[in-house]
Amino acid sequence: MNHLYPKDLASFIFKNWDKQQNEISHSDLFDKIELPALESVENILSTCYQSSLLRHEGTALTFRVIIAEPDIFPPEGGPPNGLHKLEFTEYLPFSDHEIRKLSSAASFPRALIGVRIDSEQGPEIWGIIQTGPRWLHSLHGGRASAPPLPNALVISVTNPGHLEVSKGNYTLGLLSEGKVFGSSLNVFQSKWLEENFEEIRQERLDIHEEAKRQAKMPWANLNPDLTREIDQHMMKRIIAAVHAFNHGGTLIMVPPEKAGLLCQENPFISIKYQFTENEPRARFRSLIIQVMNSLAQSGMNNNNENRLVGWHDYQTSHDPLITNLDEAIFEMSHLIAALSTCDGAVVMTKRFELLGFGAEIHCDSSEVMSVARALDVEAKKIRIESVKAVGTRHRSAYRLCRELPDALVIVISQDGSVQFVKFNGKYVTCFDHQAFFSIQSMF
């Protein structure tokens, strides 16, 4: 297999820099930044790549770099809602030596290393931009909104040889394990995942509408997309929390009608630690419905009767009840992550009802010899691959999805990689989700 390196990533960036403009911020403050020349980008990526292989006091380097002139950043402001620019009196050469020294001061979750291109000297470090951690919380399913970045080249180094490249806040692609991946492998942008939970979301909306009819005071109308956003961010939180345990785990999600089958003797899985069928088992679902009801109620209290209340309202709400519900969802995510550290899988319904953990997958009728690896987010392009090189955890997930075609399995590896597995009509199909930083210790 041919391995790809920074030069290949630079070419990928130039081909994709002007794509997806509708998803990139167009703030008046940040709309005039151009991509540096190809040679400069190759130089910067090569330095970042070499720096990723270094260690500082026994720890691998992690850092973020932004290529923009210091004058583009406002002189005032700072986290949590803005950016705090600190410019050096003397600029430094952009080298792996300087990055190693600065990486701990410019803490990955909270800061960027500012770099500019000098026409004679080439790339040079001009200072540090403090961002605060909200961008990471948002990436991992938190509701806090991060301050926007300029539409400049941003390189994030999270592991040796692992470079993620963004245009401001929008991810373009990454280099990992000698491969270049595009942002198209963000599973949460897929239609199939949205459709997988469509019936469950409608069920919640029906419950919410009934509560709204019985309320003594009028409630605001909810954006129908709100529950999809909540679902996705909840799943992101679970995945991020499993990462934080540095253990890896498997999450099995099945249609609600399969709950009774899987909680008794069956040929598919055996759940060692089962939970009693009652309200505590369904707490995740109850919390989502409470969020919906509380947002609708507080939206009307704020005289928003002519506007749909949605995800932005959830992000920015200071209502104590919403804050408590969000913290409760956060704790549920960590509970599931803790359960995943026990040998075996965590089993849930697509209602997010927690059936149990320590599940062993059987499906021993025949081994799955090959799977379809999705090359895009909708699996319109696939590559049939042998499963000989994958571990037991992945192979058992493939077997289950073949025997239970309506199941969705999420396999989170100890190295930080995430794979979604489902049956795609003809093949067991796996999606290598590439939207998360491979970080265990920073969540």
C-alpha cells in the first residue's frame, strides 16, 4: 500500500479549500483570508508532521496552529465568547524545536499557535491565541457555542502522524495512518443515520405535543430538527466519554421492539448485567422529552411565539432547568462510558433505553468473511474488504449486524478510532467515522 504524507495532504487542501462555502462562517471580520501558496502549505504541514513525532517530557506533542496575520484578531475580548490574542515582541522561526517548547504553553484544548508567512523568512510564529475549551466541548456533544475562528488554515495535531486540517471551524480533511480522509466521512452528516432514528424522533414529538395540549399555559413551537440535534450530540458525548476512559467499547442499538427478545435467551447476544424494565432504564429518553418540553415552555415565556425554538436556544439557554437537564444528560453519557469498560457491549434501544451491559455477541452460525467499507458518508461508493486484519470486537459487530439487520453497532477502539456498522441491504457495511480528534485525556 502506498502511504500518503504532508505533500499529499497539501494537494488535497488546495482542491477542497473553496468547497462547502455554505457551511463556513462569513463574518465581516474574517472574510478576506487567502490560502498561502502551495509551497508554504507543504512546508507548514511537513513541520507539523515532524513535530507530531516528537515528545516533550515523555509525552507526545499535541497542538493547534492557525495561519493568519495577528492584525486579523481583535485587540480586545477573550474566552469564553471571544478570542484573546497575545503577540510576541519578537517573532520566532516556525520549527519543530519551537513547537515542542510552545506546545505545553499553548494548551491544545484552549489555545492556538499563531503563524504568519513572511515574504523573505517564510513561516514564523507571532504569538498565541487563547480560545478556551468550548470548541472541544461542542465537538464532543456539549451545548456551549464556541467563538468563531477566521476562515484561515488551521492544523491540529493530536497523535503522532495525525494531522487534521480545517478552514476556520470547518474540517476539510485529515492525514492519519498514511491515508488522507475528507470531511465526507463524518457519519453525523449522513442521511441514513438520520433516517435510522426518524420513527423514534416522531414518537418523542407525539409525546411532546400531548404534553403541550395538556399544559395550562401556551408553549412555543419546536423546530422539528431539534430532536435530531439532541440525538447526535448525545451520541457524540457517549463516544467522547468512552474515549476519555482510554479503554474502548462497543455500543449496540436496536429497535425498541427487539428489547424483549434480547433480554431473554436468544441466538444473538447474552446480556450479563441486565436492568429491570422500568423508568430508570429509560432515563435518557425521559431527559430528552423534558428538554423538549422545557424549551417550548421557556420559549413562550420569552415571547417567542412566532419563532420555532431549536438547537440554538438549547445552546444559549440560561434557564436553570435546562442547565440541570443538560448536566443530567452529560452524567448519563459518562455512565454509559463507564459501563463500556466492562468486558462486553452496552446494549440500548434506539429510544436510548439502557437494556444492560457486559453483553456477549454470539451469532455463531457462520463467520463474516468480508465487509463493505464505505468510501463516502452514504456508502454510495464502497470497497469490499476481508475481515482477517480486524480484531475480535469488530468481527463480532459484523456478525451481529448480519443476523440483526436493523441493529446499529458503534465500535470505539482504544486508539480513538470510531466505526459505525450496519447492514446496508446487501452487505455488512462499516463507516470509519473521521470527525473526532483521537484524544483520550483532553475531554
